[in-house]
Amino acid sequence: MIEIKPIDHCDASITLPGSKSYTHRALILSALADGESVLINALRSEDTEYTVRGLKKMGVPVFWQDASFHVLGQGGRLKGEENTIFLGNSGTSMRFLTAMAALKEGRTLLDGTERMRRRPIGELLSGLESLGIRAYSKEYNGCPPVVVESKGLRGGRVRIRCDESSQFLSAILMVAPYAQQDVHIEVIGLSSSPYVDITRDAMSAFGVEIERKGNHTFFIRSGQRYLSQEYRIEGDASHASYFFSVAAVTRGRVRVENFNPCSVQGDTGFLRILERMGCGVIRGGGWAEVSGKELQGIEIDMNGMPDVVPTLAVTAAFARGRTVIKGIGHLRHKESDRIHGLKSELTKMGVRVKEGEDWLRIEGGKVHGAEIDTHEDHRLAMSFALAGLVVPGVKIKGEQCVSKSFPGFWEAFGRLYQ
């Protein structure tokens, strides 16, 4: 357990690690390329290491050197022997490697923690079945453990529902160029669409183009191949949100370096949210700065920015008036049920909160300290740390869970006091 000490005055500069979303995708794409790729400024975290271990099991050498991942891509030729791959609670690794397993010959079993075994993946499995793969939930409940039996991806047409996760679509998009036929995808109910933009951006950088009509129709021509290369990964916009909110709740100033305000990462939009709430924001070339002022509650649909909902919810506790966060039903299927977790922990701190199936309503007001249960969720741990900068007595239990996505978080957080 760690106790957060209130800060008298915050005036700090923080440099972000590489994006988790881009790192996962770059690992998959470089593994499918032919030759060595170097992923500069990659994020080395618990989640990305699970992806690395899975790729090694499929016969792709990956090693860490000079603060970069080096991936010896196999040109889509993956080890055909039977594999069992354990992926912890990394939903991204589970979805992307399930699709990757469709390219190899043989049987692959992918499993994870008890929480992972409750996270849905049925729509992705159905999509792979439509493309010629035998892919099924071992317990026949639409969740891991997952079995993939493949002789290569046939391709063709597929309809897939993505209101639970956009990663179902991203997973198929990334492996589609290596199918025997062109792949036509019709998407129903896409959530978190900016993450698909990240997938398209990374695929384009590695030499593969997607044709699309809005968020509903995607076409990938068979025979395209990823190109091995030196690829620089930009800073993580989701991680930036915590430090921008530090400025907001303390009424201080925080500048975040290695941050691209023009990135396709949807979470760059968190700056616009803070502006609506009353903060001052300056955007530069590779950085942004937030100055905190009196905060006002807002009403907002966060379907496209799910990972910063916990940051917003804690920030809203220090705003005047009511904040309503809508369009977040898919947060119930993350590392924890984040809607319920946010309500539970904010209530402990004296904040009035109501939850619905896909919304939260937070009444800003007097906040006091409490012992915060992270529900083994990295984003809850990092978000509730913000509150401890303002009110005494905030203690975070299970604080080591931040290693899932941001191993250096507590070190970076400590620099706020310098």
C-alpha cells in the first residue's frame, strides 16, 4: 500500500513513455514483416511483454536492446507446432495473438487469469470462423481459454460486432493481408473507433493500406506485405491524461513532453475536455501544457476515449456541479468493471455517484481520504493517485498493478514534488 502526500504547489514537467497501443500493434506488424525491425521508444510493460512471449512461442525472435524492441520478422511464416500461450490479463495480447494464430498451421491454446476468463472474445472467434479458421471458446462461453485450429487464413467476407471492443476489428485487420483471398469486413456497432485509426496508421507505416467506408466497411487486399524497418513509437496519450489532470485538480501547471497533440490517439481529446472544464491548455510541437483553474462539471459521451474515463471521473470529483459520463458500457469488460469500481471507490471518498449500465453521474464537492481498492486495475490506481495530491489520507492498495501499462508511473509521479 502507498499513501499519497498532498502537494503544496505543483509546477512540473513529465516525459511520457511510448504508447502501449502503438507498441502492441508494432510488435504484431514487425513480427509479420520479413527481416529485423527496431521499435524505438517502445513501451516495455507487463502487457507488452505478454505479447512478446506469445510471438516467441510462434517462432518470432524478439529481444530488448538499447531501450528498443528488436523483432526478427518471419514474413508471415509462423511455427506450426502446437502451442499453449498464457497472456495474463492482457486483453490486447489475447485478441491480437488469437488472430495471429490463424496464420499458422496447427493448434494454439490461449489462456489467461481468472479475470481474463470473464472477458468476451466470442465475436472475434466468430469472425475468424467466417474466414476459414476453427476458433472456439474452450468452455463454450464466449471467453478465454481460446482454441485456434488453423491451416492458414482463407479470407473472404466477414460481419463482426465490435460494440464490446474495437480490438476484434483491429486484430483481423492486421492479419488480413496474409490471407489467401481478399478480406471484406462489415462492422456492426463499433466502440472506441480511434483505436482502429491507430491500427490503420501503424499498418500504413509498415506498408499495408486499408480501404474503408466510414466505420462500417473495410477492405484489405491479399498479397500485401509488411516492411521491416526502424519505427519510432510516439508517447502514450492515455498516460498523459493523469499528469494533465494533476494540473487540473491542484490548480497547478504541468507540461508533458513526448506528447503529440495532433496524434490519431483518441485520448489526445482529453485536453479539450479539460478546456471545457475550465483549464488553460497550450499545445506545442511534441508537448502540451495544462494550467489548472476552477473546474466545472460537464456532460460528455466518452465512447471514443474509454481509457481516460477513470481520470475524468476522479477529476470530476473536484469540479463544481455535476458531471455525467455517457457511452461507457464497454468499460464493464476491461481489467475490472470500471464503472462499478469508480462508483465504489469515489463513494468511499465522500463523493456522490450514481451508475447506470453505460453511464456515471458524479456530483463534485467535498472529498476526503480513504483506502482505495484498485480492483487490480492499473487505470484505477493511477487515477485515484490524483486525489491524494489534494486531500490527505488517500492510500492506494495493490499499487504495483500499474506495471501492466506504466511500470515507471510512481517514479514519474514522485517528480511532481520536486
